[in-house]
Amino acid sequence: MNAYAPQVHVFGFRGETLHALPSGALHWPSESLLVVSDLHLGKSERTARRGGPMLPPYEGIDTLTRLASDIGATGARTVVCLGDSFDDLGAAEAIDAATGAHLAPLMAGRRWIWIEGNHDPGPLGLGGTHLATLKAGPLTFRHIAEREARGEVSGHYHPKARLAARGRGITRPCFLVDAARIVMPAYGTYTGGLHCDGPELSALMERGARAILLGTPPVEVPMPRRPA
């Protein structure tokens, strides 16, 4: 991890030390655990199948290449995919040979956990462990945040933050962090996002929440909110 350390943002959560990576992955060093959310593999296939615009079909390989880099950099022994790993069940069943060839060596020799998402129930034919929720120490991993939860790490919303900087507006995917929860950014190549100053995320996150903007290195700022 030494070569990677200058590129991560280190922060504390529920008594644990976590690393936000530039890619949108979350590393828990003491548990050798790497978390990614909303890979949405197979999005181009699903879009074409439903008559949408034709997208370049290499998004799965691009996503998994970045994941391979993060696994190599962190040496993670456990990988948690936090739901919506595939764009829908059909995309999981239609995984192409090239994407499968990139995924198989990543899974080999480590614990791999698929958390159930709202787009897919977890790719049951790909091995690994399939769960609705994972509890590990003080943390609970699930796809969609539950308002009363504490120590929760979730995904689903694809949060992004917009800020004004030097007279220009910038928008970046981000982690959202408060005392109760972390909401992960989407990791997949073809994924949009929900502005964190909108009503849904503003209502979910506590006052004093922070946004960790993706970049090299990630940068932490107060979570943007619209004026009351």
C-alpha cells in the first residue's frame, strides 16, 4: 500500500480507519477488505436489448481493469461488491467471454461477496458468496441505506457533488460520510449520478456530513446543500 498511500484519502468512521481511493473504491486496511458499489456491468448490452442508444461494449472490461488495479494496490483479501454489480439480471446472464475472463482471475484466491442490489439479485452463476447484508465488526454493508441504521456502508444513489471553484462550476462523483453512514459513489464506467444537494440525499445525510470528491488524491469538503 505504500506506493498508493499518497493517492488515498484517509478518514475515520465508527472507530475504524478507512481509505477512499481515487477510483471510488473504499479500502478497510485492518480487515484487508475492498468495497466497490454499482459496477453496472453489462449496461451496454442491456441498453441495446431494450432498444436504447448503442454504447461501446467495453465498459465491463474498463471497470474490471480499474478494479484489478485497486486490488493489486491494496492487496485486499476480501472484495465486497455492494449491489447493482450488473445492470440487470439479463446482463448478468449475458456476460460476454471477455468480461468473464477479466473477472475470474480477480475472484480467484480471495473472498468475494456479492451484495444484492435493486437491479440484480447478485450474479448467482459466477461463484462467490451472495448476501443481502454483510456485517463486519462495527460496519454493516448493504445496497440501499436504511434511515435508522448506524455504521452503515451503502451505495445505490451514485452521489456526485457540484461546487463553484474560481468562477467555474465543477461536478465530481463523491463519497458521502456522516457519523452514521457512508454512501459510496458508483464504480462502473457507464453510470450517472444524483446531486447530493438534492432533496433525497440532503434528507438522508446528517448535518455536518462531508463529501469526498473523487480525484488524485480525493478531496474532502463539507457536503454541498442548497440554501434553506
